[in-house]
Amino acid sequence: VSSVSEAHPVDLRSDTKTRPTDAMRRYMCVAPVGDEQKGEDPTVLVLEERVAGMTGKDAAVFLPSGTMCNIIALFLHCRPGDEVLTHRHSHVAYAEMNGPAVHARVTLLLLDGERGILEPSNVMAGLDRTRRGASGARASLLSLENTHNVSGGAIWPLRLQQEVCAVARDAGLATHLDGARLLNASVAAGIPVIDYCTSFDSAWIDLSKGLGCPVGAVLVGTAAFIDDARRAKRLFGGAMRQAGILAAAGIYALEHHVARLADDHDRARRLGEALAALDSVVVEGRPIETNIVHFDISASGVEPAEFLARTQALGVRFGLVGGSTIRAVTHLDIADEDLPTAVSAVRAGVSDPA
Ligand SMILES: Cc1ncc(COP(=O)(O)O)c(C=O)c1O
């Protein structure tokens, strides 16, 4: 078994790259556990109660992944053949293996909106399309994402989120929030999680992103919804046994890794500023709102694949958003001293080797 503190490259591809800290691992080791599938794991129950409390919902269920949170929500809110309104670039639309079609047997009605954020008019346009649609399909759910991942970690303005949800509710739709990075939004905007969740029938937070846990997400909603979600969890093979080992990481992270998300945001902002000063680099979505920095390298003439190979060879890993847009995400395993290393790697990555 290799050491926990072994040397790693500066990995800015995603906040999913975090490894549990030594303290988190120690906390996990001593967690009381039981048979989670039977509702007997005390640590899982503590985590669920805590997340239900912080989101202001009746109940919560610990799930293996955020993807399963989305799938179970769609499965429960919709009937086969229904339509789900969501932003064109939402994770559920582009990155979940067509799970909505496969598991919930719904279609997605893709909406437009700047930086992953919808206006009431965007939702109304979608509703109008379903009403006029020759398919006659029923629109049953609006699914939003806060922060918005592929828009560079954009935060939903609270008032707008409430207005958009009100439009959906008035039309008889349920509302669901993909909160993979909701805690980033909450910390950055200084708005309590509970306020972001009020307009939604269901919501979830991810433990394995900025919070630094190895596994897990927590879905919340009414008691009846979560009761059904527990059945769906088992149906989809997500029920576990001594899962308290994993839930303990979540409890530890909620106590120790939430306020520090502000450090990730600060580093992302500083990284964005430093990259913006480089020739041939255009930083998108400034000022950086949370922990995700997108920058375009097309002016350099360097192919994105070549850029990624060059920077990786220098010990810094970036992600590719698409086209010539590169992604850098700050997280628990990125320190202040990694920032100059990352900036130097970008400078070298975009320079003409000749
Ligand atoms: C916005 C968003 N939703 C859902 C997911 C899926 O979460 P998980 O990786 O826990 O399945 C991700 C993962 O990157 C995400 O960024």
C-alpha cells in the first residue's frame, strides 16, 4: 500500500481528483457501522439527518454517486414518456450516459440560457414547445444545476432561481436541483444552502468533489419522496452494507471542508487573473465565481491535445472542456505554491516551441 502523502502532479482536471486526507481516513476507520441496506448503519443515519437539516428538507438518503441522485430523482418525479426541462449544458443532459432515457425513460427538453443559467422566459419557451409539441408528451420536471459545471462554476442568483422554479411549479412541474457543487455556491455567495433548496422538491449535494470525500452524494426531499428513493436505490443496485465507513468521510467533510472552499475560490480567482495576463490565453467568465477556471488557447495556435501533453510533461494536468477551451479546477489538493507552477506550465504550453 503506497503512502497517503506520495508525490502527485498538480492535478487541475477536476475537484473529483481529491484524495481523502489522513485525518479523514482516521475518522472513517473508527466509524460505527451496520447494515445500511436495512437502515441499520448509525453513521449513514447521522449523515442523512445532517444533510436533511442543512437543506431544510424532511429526509435524506446517502447514495453512491451524484449520477444516481439525478437518475433516482428523474425516475421518481416522471412517468415514462415524460419530458424533463433542463439546460442544454447540464450534466444530466450531456454526461450521464443517456441515463434519463435508459433508466427513467424520459426525454430531455434542452433549454438555452447564458452560462447555464435560465431566465423565466427560457422555461416558458420550453413549456410552450411541449404544449405545442406533436408528441403530446407531458412536461413533468425542471432540473437545474448550481453551480453550473461546464459554464465555469457559475452561481445561480437566488432570486432568479426562485422565479424560474415558480414558473415551473405554476405549470405543474416538479423541481430538482443538481447540487454537485451547491456548497461552492453557498460559500461563494454567502447564501445558506437551505435558501438555495427551498424552491426544490428534491436536491442533492456531492461529497466527492470539493468536499474531498472518496465516494458519495446525498439526495434530499420530502419523507415520502425519500422513502421511494430508498426503494429506487435498492432497485438500481445502490444499496450498500457497512457504508458508514464512507458516510463518515461525509460527516468529517461537512465539519472541516466547507468553509475552506473559499480558499479554492480564492485560488481559482488568482489563477484566472495570472492566466489572463499571458499572451495567447483568454480567460472566460471573469471574474471567476467559484473553483472552475476556463481559458481559451486558440490564439496560440497550439492544438489542445498538444497543450495537454506539454503541460502534463511539466507535472500539471488540465482538462479539456471542448474546442480550444481548457479547464482548471482548484480543490483540496491544490495549494498556493501550485499556482505559479500551473501558470508556468500554461506559459510553456502555449509557446511556440521553435
Ligand atoms: C454538475 C454535476 N452533476 C452531476 C455529476 C455526477 O456526480 P458523480 O460523479 O458523483 O456521479 C457531476 C460530476 O462531475 C457534476 O459535475
